[in-house]
Amino acid sequence: MTLQQRQSHLIQQINLVKDENILMMLEDELSYHLNNKGAVELSEFDLNELISLADEPDDKDIVSETEYRKATERWRTKL
């Protein structure tokens, strides 16, 4: 879809909206993104934390079924 097609499609959709709350929400979102260029500024700490989380191994917090059963055994017994 070209940029012009996308713009035209959005305009058509907006013209069909009859709910003022939806229009206000769209206006707020558009205003926010136009004023902030769609970018979110992160502090150096937050950026480093995100990088650290992204670099963690995918299986860091995964336990095997056997380990899970052993850890939860006392909660699965009948009283």
C-alpha cells in the first residue's frame, strides 16, 4: 500500500467514525506522535537495562518438568 493509499484509507475510516470519544482519542494520539516524532526518550539506566534483558539467554528462567514437579510436589498432594 502506498503512502497516498494509506492516507486515503485512514481518511475514509475517520469519516465513518461517529463517536466523539474515538475521534478525540485519535486526535490525541496523532498530536502526541507528531509533536514527539514518535520517539520515546529512555534514560541511560533504562536503555542499559533493556539491552541487558535483550542479551539474556532465552532459556535463563526455564525449568524442566521434573524440576517443576519436584518444586511443587507438596502443593499437589491431597490433604
